Amino acid sequence: MELFIRQLINGLNTGSIYALVAIGYTMVYGIIKLINFAHGEIMMFGAYFAFLLAFTLSFNLPFLLVIVLSMSFAAILGVLIERVAYKKLRQAPRISALITAIGMSLFLQHLAQLIFGSTPYVMKPLIDTTPVVLFNFAIPKLTLLTIGLSILFMLLLSFFVLKTKPGKAMRAVSQDKEAAILMGINVDNVISMTFAIGSALGALGGIFYAMTYSQIYPTMGVLPGLKAFIAAVFGGIGSIGGAMLGGYLIGIIETMTKAYISSKWVDVIVFGLLIVILLFKPSGILGKNTKEKV
Amino acid sequence: MAVLEVKHLSIQFGGLRAVDDFNLEVDHNELVGLIGPNGAGKTTIFNLLTGVYLPTEGSIHLNNVSTVGKRPSDIVLLGSSRTFQNIRLFKNMTVQDNIKVAYHNRMDYNIFSSIFKTKKYKIEEARANEIARELLEVFDLLEFEQHLAKNLPYGKQRKLEIARALATNPQILLLDEPAAGMNPQETEELMATIKLIKNQFNVSILLIEHDMKLVMGICERIVVIDYGKIIAKGQPKAIRENKNVIKAYLGE
Amino acid sequence: MKLKLTQLKNTLLDPRFINYTIIVTIFLTMFLLIQTNAVNRYIYNLLIMVLIMIVMSTSLNIATGFLGELVLGHAGFMGIGAYTAAILGIALRPYIATDLLLFGASATGAMILAGIAGLLVGTPALRLRGDYLGIMTLGFGEIVRNLITNLSSITNGAQGLSGIPRIMTFSIAFWTTVMIVTIIFLFMNSRHGRAILSIREDEIASESVGINITRYKLLAFVLASMFAGIGGAMFAFKDGFLAPNSFNFLKSVEIFVIVVLGGMGSLSGSIISSIVLVFLPEYLRDFNQYRYLLYSSVLIIIMLYRPQGLMGTKEFDFTKIKAKLTTLVTTIKKRLKKGRE
């Protein structure tokens, strides 16, 4: 039982990261129907930004500022990617946009390799790691912070999307782009905003991921990126709540597999799960079914 | 004998009954028009007839064979073929290949014949080319045989779509708003083409159309629906004077 | 006598005859260069790699270019083929002395197993559309790689499988490639190929003229995976060593880039871009660290400015060169004439 609860906490930790990254996939998909393959790389760049800000400057930045600045840089990167590579392809066949996204993902990976080299950097946790005792369980502060901050940011996002005017514009664009234009919504801005928010949250996920596994390297975004994408599909792509739910589920399934089966089969099980979801409920847990009109 | 026999056809989308107790018989070599205001359920009926939608209730028989639950491609083999409201051609294929795709099921050679270029392959391909040429000739499209379908002007694309539907050798042809987007002169030409098809290919035609001139001009029988229900049926003249029809189109 | 001469002339000018002649000439030239040691071991290996990539890209072209479905796990089928062929090759070596026969037997096994995998993945996957299918094949590719790594009793796991007979000669690779490309070409020019093209163009219309789209999607997908299996077999016998990471997502993307660059739906496009993309990075050795940066930039730039690729859906035809040259010569003559006047 103790092992189970410990694993559950680990699962929530990993799950928080997947959920943060999955939100970016799902928001972008909701707005422009594109699987942004480069999202895993934004996550990676977010981690590098944090590393650079925390360890290469001659003065010490407070932890929260490191996070906020890295998130802002990642947001700028995300918007830049959209403007440079995706914007022109909005009317193009979806396969073209998707290929571009794959290209962008590879490009960013190898750009990072060129800038930072392929040897991993060691990412020390940016906060002290003494465990906190909670209900007789010693839980690392980092885990608590990961879970806590992720939930905080997700609540902020939900508030933003549901209660504010730009949030409403965002939902309008995802429902019907043409109608939104007619209502006087600046679709370009909404799309940029979506990329900015998604990238910022992705970067946050990347920073936590780097701190949890204490490593940063150019291809670190690939696997968690794919898994976060699976989480988004699991929850129902296009649905923000679904992405969060899917993220936590995948995180828990993954840690449980590691604990009770074997860590070598984690990827097979998670990818297998993806295939099963796609086959039996491609719309995911919270998504809606759509059929092409004749 | 009826080529197409539809009884008590209904479909429910959530709370909406898009088609409600629709009955229709189309006889051999008959030309029937299906009209009704926008959103009356005409295209839905076509989608039911061609197997795109599964009816909630009712039966559809093509030459006495039930088509309910069959895939669209199998229903084609039973002898019905259609065109679409918004033209759906194989845009990046040649005009000839558009026809030959539709002729697919009438060709008889397997993959190995094509890989080894057997005699059977050559004969069948030559026959397909010949049939395509004949069809294109009828529709005045022969000179465009090797052009890509997307490069044809609008009116010709419509014609090619009808020719393609005919290449499957149907007994009944379902035309979904063939005159949509055409100018009066093109519509005139289309009327002549439809009459020609009916006589030369000996098929029945069921036609959805908004252009009253075309419908009244060529249909032998007209069925009018509104809100998924039949509100009138009969000869063009009777339909023109029918109170329900006038009410449906003009409002109270 | 005169009749015979015209017959001869007709045969000589027959497009198919011209194409065959050119293929044989290419082969003989390469063969002579190899025999006279004008081609070193390094380039020899690259040539075989080009041929393998031609098989991989033309086969992927069936599913992605002609059928129009996004497949991001082609390396998975290649991996299945490679390991099957390697294991068969090691097991059969004592019984089959001839290299060609050994390759034939192993490649057939590879083709069948990869085809079965294609059938198993394709049957459910092809119900999905577009990007979902892409993701699913990506997932499949990763599962294959993980399985190869984890099932170490059969595959020797992450350490890699060695001791595979190195029987892949240029001749075997060349004629295998010619055979596969020819089969794909002929297949695409049949009623089956047209049905597949029509699905790419418009699924709903295709179904409305009686094409069983499920069957033809599956056919295209299975054919693509079968030929990928053969590509894998060629790869297995090239170096005599296999490791699971040769068949990762990057490999799938590499094959995909070749298809996109050459033009989705053009076999000759795939051939040309296989040659370019295998040789170019090798000749820019110092450039090697930029290799994938180049690949990815090329991919993005093509999508933005020439989404149809180098060749579009057109095929390069030797027989048309003559016609093109004639027009070129006449225009030049006209220009000259004009200049003189």
C-alpha cells in the first residue's frame, strides 16, 4: 500500500508535466487543427532557457523569476514558429502543415544540438530538495512544487479561457474561424496568443521535467512530447480539461508500469495505449465525434 | 417494374427527424424530380439512398435488392450512381482516368496481370479506353481527354461528373443539383444533356434541383418535400398549382 | 528486308525498349566502374545505400504519395524486414550456398512478415484519417523498435545482431531495386492503381463510383510495408550488423523527407531525391553536424514554397527527353536564324 501511494505521488508528478505539455498540443489543435510536432522542442528550449538563466548569469535570479522569464522566452519562440512556418499554410492541405511541423521539430532539435552540443547538461534542482513530511510520507519539495504550480497554472488557464474576453475569442475561433472573423475577432492575434500560452506552459513542463530527471539535452523533448500528445488524444484532443485528465492518467499509468511490471515495457505500453484509444475512441474521453459532410 | 422502391424511409439526427416517412417508386427509364425548400432534406435522402447514412426506419430496394446497411461502393454495384451538389471530381487525374476509375468494377484483370502486362490486361485497358472515349464523345469532352479534371471550366466539370456516374453502368442516376452555379444558357444545355442521357443510356433519373424551369421542363413526375415530409407529388402541371407547394416556397 | 528494317526501327524507338536500354546501360557502367576499382569501398557502400533508400522511398510513396495517407512509421516495417531477413539468413546460410538464392529466400520471408505486420496495423489504422493515422503509425514504429530491443533472446537486443552474412552486392541490390520500382510503376498504371489514386483525390467520390476504399487503402498500405520489408532485408545483408536504433523515428522521417522532396506521387522524384539525399550529406562531410538541420530546413522550405516537391506527381521519362531536345534545338535554330536576320 505504501509503495502504491508513493507511486501514485510519482505518477502525479510526471502527470503534471504531461498535462502542462498536453495543454499546448490540445490548444493549438483546437484552434488551427494542427498537431504541433515542435511542441516537444519548445519544452526542451524552455528547459535550456531556465538552465541558462539560473546557472550562467553572474548574479542569482529568484526561482520564480527564472520560471517566468523562461516561460516568456518560450512563448516568444512559439509565436515566432507559428508566424514563420505555420501561418502561410493555414489554407494548405493539412498534410503540408503537419510535414512542416515535423520539419520544425527536427530543425529545433538540431539547432539546439548546434548551440548547446549533444552532451547533456546537468540540471540541478532550483529549489532545495529536503523532503516535506505529509501524512507520514516524506515527499520531496520539488514534487510538491511541480504538482502545486502545475495545478495553479491550469486553474489560471481555465479562468482565462472561461471568464475573460480574450478567452472567449479563443473559444470562438476554435468553433468557427470564419464566423469569428465576421464578429470582428482578430484571428491572427488569437492564434498567436494560443501559441504563446501553450508554449509557456510547455516550457514550464520542460523545466520540471529537466529538474525531475536532472538532465537537459537536445532530444529531451521528443519522448515526453509524444507522451504528452498521447495524453491529449487520450483526454480528447481540442479539450483543455481532457488534456489535463489525460496527462495525469498517462503519468500514473507510466509510473505504475515501472513499479509493477518493468521499466523496459513502459514505452510499449504507453504507445500501445495510444493505438487502443485511437481504435476504440479516437475522440478521446472528453472529445466529440465529427464526421465529414457530404 | 420499379427500379427504385423506397418505403417509410426515416432518419433521426438527435432530436431532428430530417426525413420522415418518405415513400417513392421510380420506374424504369423514368425521370423524377425531387424538390423542396432549402433544408427540406433532399440531400439527406440522397445520402440515405447511396448508403452514406443508415436510415432509422424504412426500406430501400434497388431492383428488389435491399440496400439498407450496405456500403456505398456495394450499392453502386447494385445499379445506382450519383453526382454531388458541390462537384467532386478526381481533380489531379485526367478526364479519361476519371471515367476509367468509375469503370473499375467492370474491368476484369487482377494485380498480377497488370504487373506482367498480360494480354488480358491489354485487352481490358483498351476496352476501357474505348468506352471512355465513347462516353466523352457523348458529353463533348473528347478533346479534353488528357487534360486534368481541375483544369476544365465549371460547366464541363459538371458534365464530366455525370459522365463518370454513367460509367458505372447504373440503372438509376441520382443527380444532386446539377444546374447549381450555371447560367441560363448552360442550364439549357444541361437539360438537353439530361434528356439525351435518359434516352441513350436507358436509365432512370432522380434529380434534386432548385431551378424550377429545369425541373418543370424535363421531369415527368415531381415529389415535393418540406421538413423531411412529402407534401405533394404528381405531374409538373399539378405541382405548379398545388397550394401546399406554393405555401412551402413562399410562406404563408 | 525493308519490312524487317522498319520493324527494327520501331523496336528501337519503342519507349519501353529505350527505358530498358538505359537501365541496362546504367548498370553496366556502374558494374564496370566497380570491377575496375574506379569505385572505392566507401562509395560502393553508398551506392547500395542509395538503392535501399530508393526501395524505401518508392514503397512509402505508394501509401503517402499515391494513397495520400500520412505514414510516420515506415522504418518500423523496414526493421521487421531487416531482422527477419537477418535471422533467416543466419539460419539458412549452411543450407544455401548461393548468395542470390539466400537473399531471395530471406527477402521473401522479410517481405511476408512485414506484409503481415502491415495488414495487422493497417486494418484498424486505416479507419482513421490524416494526422491520426500518422500518429498511429508513429506509435507502431516506436513499438517495433522497443520490441526489437526488449526481445533480446531473438534479436540480441540493444547490443545489436551481428554475424549476418554480408551478401549484398551491387548487382543484387540494383536488380532488386529495378524489379520493385518496375512493379510499383506497373501496378500504379492499372485499374488498382487508379482506384488508389482516386481515394487520394476524393474518398467520398471514389466510394460513389464503386471503389471499395477500405480494401484499396489496405492493399496500398500492405504493398508499401511488403516492399519496405525487402528494403530492410537489403539493409540487413549490407553491413552484416543490425541495431534497433537504425529503425527509429528519425529513419522514418528521413524516408518521408525523400518522398516529400521528390514529390508525393512521383517514383522518379523519389529516385532522384534518394540519390541526392544520400550522397549530398556524405560529400559535405564537414557539414555532417548540419545534416539534419539541412533536412529539416529543406522540408520546411519545400512545404512553404513548393509543396508538390521536385517532380510533383509527374514522372521523368527518358523517351520524352528526345522530344524535349528536338524542341530545344528548333528554338535555338530559330533564335540563331533571327539573329542572322
